[in-house]
Amino acid sequence: MALEYDVVVLGGGTGGYVSAIRASQLGLKVAIVEKGNLGGTCLHNGCIPSKALLRSAEVFKQTKEAEQFGIMTENTSLNFDKVQERKQSIVDQLHKGVQGLMKKGKIDVFEGFGRILGPSIFSPTAGTISVERNDGEENTIIIPKNVIIATGSKPKSLPGLDLDGELILSSDHALKLEELPESILIVGGGVIGIEWASMLADFGVEVTVLEYMDRILPTEDEDISKEAQKLLKKKGIKFVTGAKVLPDTLEKGENVTIQAEYKGEQQSFTADKMLVSVGRAPNIDNIGLENTDIIVDNGSIKTNQFYQTKESHIYAIGDVIGGMQLAHVASHEGIVAVEHIANENPLAINYDHISTCIYSNPEVASVGLTEQQAKDQGYDVKVGKFPFQAIGKALVYGEKDGFVKIIADKQTEDLLGVHMIGPHVTDMISEAGLAQVLDATPWEVAHSIHPHPTLSEVIGEAALAVDGKQIHG
């Protein structure tokens, strides 16, 4: 017998399970279809495990450098098995937490692969879900009034660079390494590539990053990108920018060798392993989109501002719609979609107000427009920058590299963008995000009195610096 629900969510990742929880809160009968583990990529193959490894790398680096704090630590060594055990224990704890949230919300979870059916004996419209169950039992048929597609994404590769999990790795493979290589080539200097480069360098791996663009982190403000490259070079990371990797030159044996076009000639690069980090592709294969009128544009599902597809009762959120492929974005898109289903009149998301974070060491965080984007959009800008080295708490922490940069409109004084690189900036960016939401000016940010000594003082000083009124610089 077919089961009926108000909302069925395809995918139990961050966007999916948050959508389900919000639907439950609104009194809707809801189910999730998930072929793997609840929590999805973020919990099991992305945000959480990678940050656990980054934290271990940070502690290892700090311990080796503890003499600057008057603490003598001789013969510091790394037990990578313990590092991986700690990572997995965090993932397992959070996974149990998500399972508990499903029980609390009385959300039914179907373990299997869900496909959308077209009009059939079950429903005159597309949207019935057939679940190919993990236990091998007969398919379960679910008839929802509304569907939310939240199937996430998977790592991309380059043609000719087949991900074998041994020598050529995706980030998924890298998370499961049983031992660290002595050297690694990272193809791609975007967010994921730079987080891995930073982590592995702190673990003592020899890292070379091959980036096609003329700078790493090409979506960040140019000043931030340059500072990140400078500081990461101090770790010993080698960067080759403007490099076009040539997959047909790939050689695999005990290690991996590849050539890249660089400065008009071909150069060869060799390492124990290669990590390919060139973005992620939406998971939309075989989920039944061909049975619907849903439009797919450039590999992503097309939606309106409330995440409805062309089939108005079928919604899509998160990585499958392209855009900002971030866990917190998927979650809030899911909330908006559910509230739209429930006629709660949600506000559409303003993506300029969404903060982004890079958990390398040093950390990077930003919200709003880069300086170049602001100029390209016709703004007459003024900029304030302030370094961490003038902040007492940064010196106390022993982390004085980096700065905060604030971009404002000369005419209206409106805050256009805030960009940070340095210690704990991923925890501080929310102040700037709130300022964006409240349409604050740098003057207002500066006149929020920041306690002393704190790292957050750098934000107040940068806000003052927009008009040349910084106190300590």
C-alpha cells in the first residue's frame, strides 16, 4: 500500500534534514528518503570530518611551536590513527544526534534510493516517489503532496584524471587516508583545495598546488587571496598559478607525475598522491527528473526564489540548484521552501548577506561584495583595512598575521562587503553578516564598543579605518 505525506524530502543531508525538521514544526507529515547516512556529505564527507582533521593539524603545529609560549615540547610526534579515530568519533556523535532529531520530530526515514515517478496510477501528477530499499525488499511507494529535492553534490574531476582512490584522490578519498603521504599535488586552489593544502602542510606533508587561475581563492577579494597565498607559502606550500594541467601526460606508478602548461612551457610535477579539487557537481542522475517538467540548466535544477521548480509542488534546494554550495545555505533554502509550502510567506534569501568561511590556517571569512565586484557594479567605494598585528589579543594568541577589510559606498555610507583573514575569523564574520542584514554603516559598526582585549576589536578598528579614524594604526 502506498504511503501518503505532506512533504517528502529526497536526501537527508544538512539541507534535507533541516527541511524535514521545519516541516515537522509546522505540523506537516514528513518523510526523508536517504540512501546513505543521515547528515549527508557535510557530516560524513565534508564540513565536519575535514574540520576535525584541520583542528588536529592546527594543534600539532601549535605544539611544535609551543616554545614561543615558554612551553618546551621535545620529540612531538603525530599518531594519525588517533587523528582519524577522533574525527570519526565526532562524526558518530553528531550522526546519533541527527537520528535523535528525526525521532523527536516524528519524521519517517526511508533508507534507500528515491526516484521521482511521472503521472501514474498513484497520482495524476509527477512526484510519487519509488524507494529502492537498501535492505533489498520490494520498492516502497510514497505519495507526497510536495517534494523537496535535496540530493546534494559529488566531487568533480577533470577528463583523463580518473579518481581511483589510491593515487588520484577526491576529498572523499582523502578523508579516509590511513596514513599521510610524504608529498601531494593538489589540482585546484579553491576553497576545498586550500583547506587541504593548509591541513596537510601542518601535518608535515610536502604540498604543491596547481591552480588554473592567476591566483588562489579566485572568488575571494584580491587582497585576501594575495595574503592567503603569502601566509600559506610560509608553511612551505608551493603554489603554481596560471597552470593548465595536462591529463594526457599523467603517469602512475609508485607515485604520480603530471605536466602542466606554465608560463608558456610544460613543467613536470611528481608526488606520492594527487588530490583533485575542482569543484562539485549536483547529484541529479537517475532521480527521475526526466519524468517531470523540471528544467535543468547547466547541470543544476532551475527554481524560483522560493525554490519551486517548474513542477510547482516539487522544490529543490542546496547543491542541486548550483549557486552557493554551502551547508548553511542549503539549510536556509530548505526552511524557506518548507515555509512556502506551508503558506508562511517567507522572505526570499538575499545571497549578498550570506557569510562564507574557509577553515585553512589562517582562516578566511567574508560577506558581501569584493572591492572589484563593488566597482564593477558602479559603486564609488572607500576601503578600511586593519591588521591583526596591532591587536593585543592576537599577540597574546601568537597569531598576528592577517587583517580585516571593509568596503563601503562613498555616497550612501552603506556597508558593501567585509573580508577577513586571520585567527578565528570564521567565528567573527557573523557580526559583519548581521551588520549587512541590518543595513549598517561602518560608523555604526565602529560605535558598537568592542571589548578589550578581544580579537573582535579588529572589526571596530577596520570600520574606523574606512574614514581614516582608526585608533591604533
